[in-house]
Amino acid sequence: MNLPANYQKTRQASVDMCAPLQIEDYIPQPALFTSPPKWNLGHTSWFFEEMILKKFIKNYKEFHPKYGYIFNSYYNTLGERVVRQNRGELSRPTVKEVYQYRSYVDDWMIGLLKTPIDDKLYKLIILGLNHEQQHQELFFTDIKYAFSKIPLYPVYSDLTYCENSEAHKEEFIEQDEGIYEVGFEGEGFCFDNELSRHKVYLQPYSIRNRLVTNGEFLEFMSDGGYQRFEFWHDEALFWLSENNIQQPMYWKNINDVWYQFTLAGLRKINPDHILTHITYYEAFAFASWKGLRLPTEFEWEAAAGKFSWGLRWEWTESAYLPYPGYKKDAGAVGEYNGKFMVNQKVLRGGSVVSPEGHTRKTYRNFFHPNMSWQFNGIRLAK
Amino acid sequence: MNLPANYQKTRQASVDMCAPLQIEDYIPQPALFTSPPKWNLGHTSWFFEEMILKKFIKNYKEFHPKYGYIFNSYYNTLGERVVRQNRGELSRPTVKEVYQYRSYVDDWMIGLLKTPIDDKLYKLIILGLNHEQQHQELFFTDIKYAFSKIPLYPVYSDLTYCENSEAHKEEFIEQDEGIYEVGFEGEGFCFDNELSRHKVYLQPYSIRNRLVTNGEFLEFMSDGGYQRFEFWHDEALFWLSENNIQQPMYWKNINDVWYQFTLAGLRKINPDHILTHITYYEAFAFASWKGLRLPTEFEWEAAAGKFSWGLRWEWTESAYLPYPGYKKDAGAVGEYNGKFMVNQKVLRGGSVVSPEGHTRKTYRNFFHPNMSWQFNGIRLAK
Amino acid sequence: MNLPANYQKTRQASVDMCAPLQIEDYIPQPALFTSPPKWNLGHTSWFFEEMILKKFIKNYKEFHPKYGYIFNSYYNTLGERVVRQNRGELSRPTVKEVYQYRSYVDDWMIGLLKTPIDDKLYKLIILGLNHEQQHQELFFTDIKYAFSKIPLYPVYSDLTYCENSEAHKEEFIEQDEGIYEVGFEGEGFCFDNELSRHKVYLQPYSIRNRLVTNGEFLEFMSDGGYQRFEFWHDEALFWLSENNIQQPMYWKNINDVWYQFTLAGLRKINPDHILTHITYYEAFAFASWKGLRLPTEFEWEAAAGKFSWGLRWEWTESAYLPYPGYKKDAGAVGEYNGKFMVNQKVLRGGSVVSPEGHTRKTYRNFFHPNMSWQFNGIRLAK
Amino acid sequence: MNLPANYQKTRQASVDMCAPLQIEDYIPQPALFTSPPKWNLGHTSWFFEEMILKKFIKNYKEFHPKYGYIFNSYYNTLGERVVRQNRGELSRPTVKEVYQYRSYVDDWMIGLLKTPIDDKLYKLIILGLNHEQQHQELFFTDIKYAFSKIPLYPVYSDLTYCENSEAHKEEFIEQDEGIYEVGFEGEGFCFDNELSRHKVYLQPYSIRNRLVTNGEFLEFMSDGGYQRFEFWHDEALFWLSENNIQQPMYWKNINDVWYQFTLAGLRKINPDHILTHITYYEAFAFASWKGLRLPTEFEWEAAAGKFSWGLRWEWTESAYLPYPGYKKDAGAVGEYNGKFMVNQKVLRGGSVVSPEGHTRKTYRNFFHPNMSWQFNGIRLAK
């Protein structure tokens, strides 16, 4: 697909997914780690305005002098911003004004796309589109979280596509000891954290062809998994006790029946469906209980051609660290990935709400080990 | 005015004051002590539904089984409820649905008002209307607070009626030593905390006929008032330092000019206007700096016929305590006032946003000493 | 007793009560509201050094340049100080050095007492001695609290004098309506907060001649007192739930038998003994459950001649506020009482660990309503 | 050295290093991450009592039934314990009693060492001694931290051996790309986290032969290093701002001269001395400022034969994770290392206060990235 078409398709997708929302739904931010839909819509537009329009179009006139302050997420290079936890306080600009902002930015961008695009600009536009796609995935997980906090349990959509299962039989894929190459190679887009491609030495291992199911996790729970300290990290025990955690994030036991909150409202848990919304702490404890472990990100990548993936972000045992020769870009774009490379865990694969074409086997997603509002799951290794 | 007309007028006022709002403005709750406009509208309706319709109409069918959970404020008698700090998370029910809820309750109430009303029911209806009026005042102070947090500084209304001044010359009114009677007497409505009427003995005192102005407070600030510990309570010093307080709540210094956020947006401070949005801590420190003090609530009440009031809630030195013979009502209504009678200060008078006819000289308003989002002011005594 | 003898007796008492301690016991500060014994010993000496020796003796040489920083409690007038919660971090100066500091200060003070003493100095010395006595009482309650936190439950002394009972039969003393005079009068010492003596008007009331016993409180507990919200203030309910309070501070249920930690170690509760270590919140809830109330401080004072008191500090319903005409002293001494006159409750009477001769019927003790490490008790009124 | 001699020498060292302490110094715990000297002495004895004496001696009688509760550090297998932050509250058992406890345990241990020792027991004893040595290092860093909080700046010892420098010239050691073996091999003792020995593939790199000096860090500071966000991780910026960090932990600027608190009291900073007490955040920011980076733990280990080390624990870029085939031991001993393998960083080398013979090139020390009370330093790589 050509760039203008790609641009318009990607931008339109962010708007389309808001169709089921009421105006009210654009506003709340029930947790620090989520953003209101309105903010996501503004922020992705601001990214193009700030990184591209202001830099590449001489006579560009910014839409509003305060939107930079309002829609900057975490770029220190670009100055002060609304503190992250206060995004839900902003009833203004209105939803309508934010859509006007999007149109304004789109008009300028489409104009720009008709001019000759040099390599540097091209890369920034592609980065902007990948950035937009990341926020599209966040949109689904944020609205799910927000709706889960409302006693009326609103339904985003009756399509329950997010709860799904794998048909094939469980099997462990054996992998030989030796040197493997990991990291991105080729022509297309990748984030800076996927580079440089380099060699790693892996010991012999095997990795399961299926993700863990709700049913398997229920066995862990029946076996006292949440109460048996020997399966957990020390700080996970603290997390369990501080937050009184006894089941996965969206699970609720009503009259001895397990339900989970989904984008289609509260639904009975299907034991054959793939487990999701799990923290790294829980993933690790579950694997320990099984007498198994999580794969490292390189074990995952080296075997990724041999099993199907993309239904859940899969926790790995790897910490999120720079690859050999990793180099942050200069300027604001350099804040995209590198400054988060401490105390986070790598997830691989992609999920049911990842935009089409957005994932690849070298993609490194990352979250703190206590985060579970993404569609995270567990793949086992040994 | 007859009861049905009174009911409709009071209920309509709550709706009218929302006219300048966008849908988005009904949602955020930027502080624990404020409530979203949507919640206020629902809660005041719930009060009638819960306290009256469910109890006095046999075949009453509640509007929605979960609204009790959502719109209960603090009545333990009436069961579980959304925790107070989470009111801003509720994008549902929608604004439209809440207005439908109001209409539904109003229809039943108007029906009920056409039937014979016994004394007990009459009192509850009047309580409900006074409750609604309290939330009308809260509406103004809550929306002002919410707008103040938005970088765009929205304007609620261009009418700057909330900033005002007193024309008469400063004077201290002398009061004799002796026995005075305080507390409500007469036929009309009062809250239980205004009873019983009783005698108090007052030492000779005098009280100022004017409220403190912005100009007077600017002198306090120029004289280092916020930095001079000797004027402040010990816990006020802690409050100042924890919150880095150096000026009244809504004041901002921009290029050496003092502005304040108002319902009409950001405005230059007029030194002749009456100071407002002041905490008890600041009121006390200011009075100490003047070599004066705040009046007690009884000094205020005993002299209230001799000066004009109603522009600001006036901090008194009195703690909020039960009057002799104070008796909580039975049931949920008994939770209205009594359970707050510790660690709060009494304010007297009324403010520019108090509903007409809602205040009287025996009215006891109360807030914690660090609260200033109401239109609070200072009257001096000696 | 003459002043030098009084001085030496009072100062010696602080040392004598440390006799049962090990060196180790002088150090820990297990809660913000307690102080280590070593700190108490240093602070009371510093009071004389700072307020008297440095001001009244020209060639006085301070014992150590940093002790002012270490042993100042809360006097802003006198500069920076070790923050209150860090007193338990100070292993130095050693206990021995602090005793040397005491001797040094005492030597100078005794010298000073041999010279002519003018009225101003006399008043400061008497204030210093009363201050020392207050810390003597704090010593007992602080060490009790500290020992209660140690799994070995150390015994301070086998003498169980702190647990005691009243022999006389329960009776309510009736008091007439009318004008009463309250506040200190006469020649001796009083704190500034007991002045000025003034008239108050009291409604008819009656007050119980006995304090509440453990047995009475056990009935409240058996009747679900801690779980029944209708007896509690709103913020008390928050306090109960945040701290998971289900019994008085030092009570422990071991195999269905109630024990309490005492200065003589863990002891079975005697239902005839006077209830102690109770918060205002609990005192209020208990009184509500009884259908009674706490007396105001003036009701207490007006009737104090008609019942025996001094075994427990008795919570009153009164907030700690200035009396009419209250005037803080100039200088550091002015920080003694006035700056605490907000959000605290008055207690009257005295306790089993109050130094002999230190209490009187006009004495106003004050604590926040959630504090119970003093020997606080309950007297009922109606 | 034979085992009994080794045992006695190691145990005695813990006692010897307490020689400069006053009784008072054994008590305070000024931070969650430090332990009082008394607790360290008790805990290391408890380790032998709990892991060995109770298990290997049939008729062993524990010294005191509550010491297990008091001196357990973090072993869930072994039941409840005093919460970590409350160790400074324990004035009892006294210092003398803890020394009696040590003697008691030593007597039994020495008896046991005279009997035949099987392999399992031998390994536990060696583990106990290595555990004791770890606490010996903690003793020095804990007492340094505790003394640093006392306004009198006590001196532990006048020997300033902890501040030192390296004579050799700066140089970068080049290392070839290829497969290296890492992890412990051989006969002696190692911790479970050093196993299994395995192959890793390293890209070409070079590593500095000298640690970073105070002088080099002063240049970073002069260049605005603490204020320039581009060198820091995102969560490091939060840490800097929350704690108002502008220099290394023990540095103080007095009249424009830089001092640091040392075990020999407050001393002027010598720019030639090796920088110490640095967090990972600071180490990373410093390296970024230099245009360099920290080595990974495997880069460090592979080159460790080519430079001298053991003066500072050297932060690596590696997260603390299990080696391939890592297996926790069964029982309480299994809690030693594995449960901490999340959100921590590996340090390599050893420090001036590491016990002789306790370090080796495969040793993996680990701390959270914001910790700096150990003698941590920086080695650069590229």
C-alpha cells in the first residue's frame, strides 16, 4: 500500500474503533496506566504535529498553543506536560474539538504526503503510524479496563472475539543448543530496540506449541497456587498481599461460578479459552507450579517459526535491556524506547487486539511485572 | 409558595445551572472532595427515591437496581456504595440516562405531592429540598474547582457575580457581656444540628462589619505572612510545607501580577473585592497577624442582626460540636450531620452561590480546616 | 517546698524512673508520637539550658553546640531540629553523655537558684519543672508502648499499680442549670491555656461518679460495638477500617481469653478494673451505645468537686480551643500550647502516672481523637 | 584451613568488628534496607540454629522459643517473623543476651564439628559461613549508614581504608567476539545463582582497567549531569525528583567544598579516590554522559582476569536472572537467592569491606537500581 493510503487507513482505524462509545466514555482515566480515549486521539495527532508538521513545514501553524502541553505523553525534550495521572481531569478540549484537531493535522499531513518525501521524513511518518497502532491496541485495553470499573458493566461490543482458543494438541518443540541470530533484519520498519541483530548462544530447550488455558490456570488456583509462597518471587508476595490478589485481574467468582469481564461484558469463563490478563508474577508462579519455566525472549524468537502466535502477548523471563550496539536516536524520538530499559520484562508475540500487520517475531513489547491490563498470556518452556 | 411549586422550582434549579456545561464536563472528579455534576444530579434524585418513594409508595418500582449503589453518598444505613474517590470513573450511566432518572423520580414525587402529606413525610420532603440546595451550592464550587484544573481555563459564565465588594466603611460592632440565646427557633425548617436552642454566656467582644478584602490579604502576604510560623497552628505549618502553599487556592502570579481563577475564567485580582477560597488555617493566621481573632459561632450569631452577611461562608473559631440536647434522627436521616461532629470547624453566613432562601443566622456549615474550595471568607473579631 | 529542693526533687524523679531500664531501652522510638527515654532526658535538660541558662547567665557555656539541634522538640523560634520521627535513629550522644548533660545543666541551675530570682525567671523555672513533669508522665506511656512492640513482652515493673478499680457504687451526680466560672484562679502555677477564668452557661446535666470499667467495655464489644457504624463518627469508621481495630490498643485475645499489655507485662483483664488506653473515637462510640454522652470540659470542671478523679485522663466532648482573652506568651514559650489549638480534644483529670501535685481541676490536657497511648478513660454524662 | 578453625575464625570476625561500638549503636535501624548490628549478630546465629542444629542434632534445645520469630529475615518456609522495618524497635533481647545466644550456638556447633560431617551437612555449614560473611559486609555498610544519620557524625574507626585509589593508568582492554563460558566451575563453594556454568556469545567489546574516580564524577556534576534528563532512565528521573537527589548519597557541600561521610567521619573528597555509594541509575547516567556504557555481567566475567577488582561492587547492565538450568534448593535454603530474581541488577567484583576470600569472579551480587549504601562503583565499557 502506498504511503498516503496507509496513512489514511491507519488514522481512520483510530476513529472507527470509537464508534461504540458515548461522549462520556472518552473522559475517565481510572488508573495511572490507562489513558482516556480522547487523550489517545489527541496524543497520536500531536505526535504528527510535533515531530513532523512543526519540523518539516515552514509555515505550519499549530492548531492550539496549549495542546502540546495537554497531549505530550512523556517527551522531556518537548517540555512540560499535564502529569500523567491527571488526564482524566480534562473535560476540555471537548471530544468534538479533538476530532477537529485530528482533521486539521490530517489535512496538513495529506498535503505533505503529496510533496517529495526524503528518507528521514519517511522514517518519521512510518514511526508515527506505528505509534498510532500502538495506541490503537492501548485503546482496547484501556476501554476494557475503564468499563470494568463501572458497576453497570457496559458492553463495548457483543463480538467476543477476544476470548478464543487453540485447536491443536499440546506438544513441546525441541530446540538444539547453539548459536542463533536474533534482532531485526530486512527492509521494513522496526523499532530501535530490535537492533542490532546479533548472535546469542542458547542451551538446548523446548517450548510449548500452545498457550496456557483458563482451565489450566483454574487447576493452579484449586491447588492453592495463590497461597503457596514457594512459587512466587519475594516482591510478588508483597504485591499479592498489598492488593489482596487471589485470581486474575478480570475474574470474579459469583455464587461459585467463575466469570470474567470482557469487551462483551461479564461472561462465564470457558476453560478451553486462552488465559489472559495475567501479570509476569502470576505467569512465573504458574510455570513454577508446573515445574516448568517461561522462555527467554531469544528462545522465543529462535523458535517462533515453529508455533503459531499473535493471540496473547507472551511474558518472557527476559528483562528489557538494550541489544549490543543499541543506539538511541537523537532528539525527542530517542525517548521512545531506551529510557524504559530498566525493571521491565519483555513480552513477545502480539495479541488479538494488536493491529493487523503491526507485529513481527523480533518485536519487543515491555511492561512492569505487575501489569496485566494488556492481553497477556503464558507460553511454557523447559 | 406551596410544596409542589417549591419542589419543582428547586429541582429545576439544579438542571438550569448545568446549562453552560458540555457533556464532557459532567464526568471528571479532580479531587476527593468534589463530585462530578452528573453524580450530583443522580444523588439528589436518589435521595428522594431512597428516603421517600421507596418508603411511602407501596408499589414504587425503582428506576434501576444499581443506582442505589452508584448514587449513595455516605449513608451506611443504606448499604454499600461506590467509594467516594471513584465517582469520576463512571462514564455510565450517561448524562441522558441520569436526566431520565430525574424525570422518573420527579413524576412519582409530583404524584405523591397530590396525595395527603402527613407531618413525617412533609419533613422528609423539605429535608430533601434543602439537601438539593446544598448540592446546588456544591455544584458551583465543584465545577469551579474542576475547571481550574484544565489548562484551557474554561469559562462557566461571563457574569462575574462571584467576585464582589462591600461599600460600607470598616467598623467594629461592640457587644455586651451576658447571656445570649442561640440555636434555631420558630416554625420553618432547620437542620438537626441547629437544635436545641440554648443559652450561652459571652464575654464582651466586638466584631467587624466588613469581610476581609483581597487587598488586606495582599498586605499579609507582602509582610511575609506565609513564611512567619508564629501566626500559624502547628499542623498548619505541616500543611503549608507538604503542599507548598504560598498563596490562596485560586491565586496565580503571572509576571508579577496577581490573578485568580473564577467562574468567569482567569481574572486580575481586584484588591477591593472580598477575599475568598481561604482555609481556616489561613483565616486564623491572617487574624493573628492583625493582632485580632476569628469570632466564635455564638459571637457571630448573637451579632448577626447588626451587619450584613451572605457573601462568604465565614470561618469561626468554633469546632463543630453537638448543641446541648442534640439528638440524631433515627434511620438513614440520622447520618446527615451528627457523624461529622469531630475535627471540623463551623462556618456561618452563606455565600454568593448559596441558593436564595437557603441560609439563616442559625445555619451551621462545617468543613475541615484545610478546605477552601467553598466561597469561604474572613470576618474579624476582638 | 522551697525552689531548689523542688527543682532537685523533680529532676531526680526523671532519673529514678529510668532505674529498671537497660541501656538498649533508651534508644527505640517505635511510633511518631513517642520519644525514646534518652531523648526525654536530654530534651527536658535542653529546656532549662535554652530557656533559662542561655538567657539569664551571661557567661554560660553551652554543653555541646549540636545538642540544641538534637533535643529541640517543636520550637520553631529556636531553629532547626532533628525531625520528630527520627529520634530513634540517634545512638549518639550515648546514655552516659546525656546524663552528663543533665548534671551539667543541674549544676548551673543550682548555682542560679542561689542568686536572687526575679518574677520572670521564677515563672520560667516553674514552667520548666511542670514541663519536666509532663515528660515524666510521657516516659511511662512511651516505655509501655515501646515494650508492647517487643515480642518478649518485657516487664517494666512488677508493681501493677496502673491497673486499678474504684470501690464506690455507680451514681449520677445532678448539676443545675446556670452560670459557672471556669478556668484557673489563685496563686499557684497554671498553663496559659487555663486562662482567663470566665463564665459559662451550662444546661442541666448529670455526670457519673465512676469511670467506665473493662467489664462494661466488654459488654459493648459483645454487643458488636466495633461493628455497628451507628455509634461512630464518620472518620472513626475510616480509622477502624484502615487500622483494622477491633479492641482497645493493648488488648489481645489469646485462646478466647482477654489479656492486656501492662507495665507489668501481659496480664489477664480484670473486668472490675478501670478501662484505659481508649481513643476519643472509642469513648464516643461507647457512650452512644449506652445512650449517654461524654461531658464537656466545663461540665466536668463544674462538677469536679463532687467525684474523685486522677486515675485516668478523661475524654471530654470539648474541642481544644482558646479561652476568651487567651494570649500566647511572647517568644519560644508562646509555642507551648496555643499552636495546637485545632483538631484536638480536651481531656481532664489526670492519671495513675501523672506526677504527684501536677494535676488540678482546671488542667487541660489535649490529644488528637485517635490517640490512646496515654492512660485515657471514660466518664459518662447525660 | 580446617572446618572448625574456619568456623571459629569467621564467627569471631563478626564479633571483632563490633569492638568500636557503644551498646546504643547496636539498636537503631534508620532505613528499611539496613539492620541493627544486634539483629545481624542474632540472625547469623539463628541461621546455624535453624538450618543445622535443629535439623542435625536430635536433642538440641533451642536457646529461646521466640528468637526464631525475632531473627528470621525472610524465610517464609520457617514461619512468621518480625516485619523487616521494625527491627529497630527491639531493645530486647539485650546485646548481652544476643552474645550469650551466639556462644550457645557456637558451643553446639563446635560439638557438632567434632562428629563425622556428611556432605549435606558440610555444604550447609559452608553456606552458613558464607551467609555470615555477607552479613559482615552488611555490618560495615549498615553502621556507616546509621552513623551518617546522626548529627554528631560519629567515627567508626580512624583508619580511612575505605577511601582508596588505583595507581595504574587508564586503558581499555579489548575483548574478541565469540563464545565464552561463564558461571562457577571447580571444587569450592558457590551460591546456587552462579550455576550452571554455560556458554554465552559476546560481541566485540572493551572494558576499562580502572574504576571511575570522584574527580570524574565531579566533572559530570559540573556539566549539569543531574539536571540533564537525556542521560537518565525515565524512572530514574522520578527517583531524582521525588528524593531531590543532586549528588551521591554521602556527599555534602559545605561552603562550596565537597565532603563525604566515611567510616572515619566527615572527610573532604579526594578526586583521585574511587567513586563509591552510587546507584545503578547514577552509574548508567554517568556512562551515558561519557558516551560509554556499563558492561554486562558476562562481559565483566569474561575479562575479569585482565584487570584488578575487589575495591567496589561494580554495577553491570545485566538484570539479575536465573542461569540456564538454574534450580532452587529444596526447603528454606531455596529461598536464599531465587526469589529475588526480578527487578534487580547484578553487581560484580567485591568491595573494600568484603571479607577476605569471600569474592570470586563468578560471584553475583544484586540490588535494586536505587540502592547505594553498599560500596558500589562504576566500571565503563564500550
